Amino acid sequence: MAKKILLVDDEPDIVTTIKMRLEATGYEVTVATDGNTAYNKAKSENPDLIILDLMLPDMDGYQVCRLLKFDQRYKNIPVIMLTAKSQKEDKEWGEKVGADCYITKPFDLKELTAKIKELLEGKDA
């Protein structure tokens, strides 16, 4: 069965690029373009992994990640933060709210897909 990935980003070009690549790799991809939708989809669809931008309308990625990671039902879903915020304190905040990985934009699609595979395989183990 295909692994489900929730892709959260408000930039259409990034969503299209990542979604096409992941679907070509065999993943099922659901998209959200704002924080509230991302949080609700994460709860309703229980994805295997979440790719989460930080700068989102409604609720930022830090808040979404924190709400999920501090909820027993969703805390084991791996979260990759994919963001243009590259300062040391941004990464530290990512760790504090429970992100499993922090990748800065511009990013290498191969690096992202390798990280997804690594986190999903670790989940199966």
C-alpha cells in the first residue's frame, strides 16, 4: 500500500514539483496550503509523513508541528520542515516543536526524497 504524505506549502510551484516527484516515486500525496487545513488534514487522514513549510497563512508551521507532536495520536508522524527560514534559531525552534528534519529552501529534490525514504523506513522498523 502506498505511503501517504501530507505536503504543506503555500507556494504552488513548490507544491506541484514535490507532488509530481513523490507521486512518481509511488507515494500518495495530499496537499494543504495553510496551517489550519494542514492541522485538520493531519488529524483526519493520519499521513505517514508530513512535509511542512513554516511561513503559512492562518497558523505557522511551528504551531502545526507543535500541536501534532504534543498529541499522543499524532506524535509519531515524522515531520520534515521545508522552509526558507535558514537562521540557527529557526532550526532550534524546529527541534523544540518536534520536527524530525529541517531542510532549507532552495532544496535538492533528491535530498528531500532520500530523507522521506529514510524516515518512512525507520517508521516501519
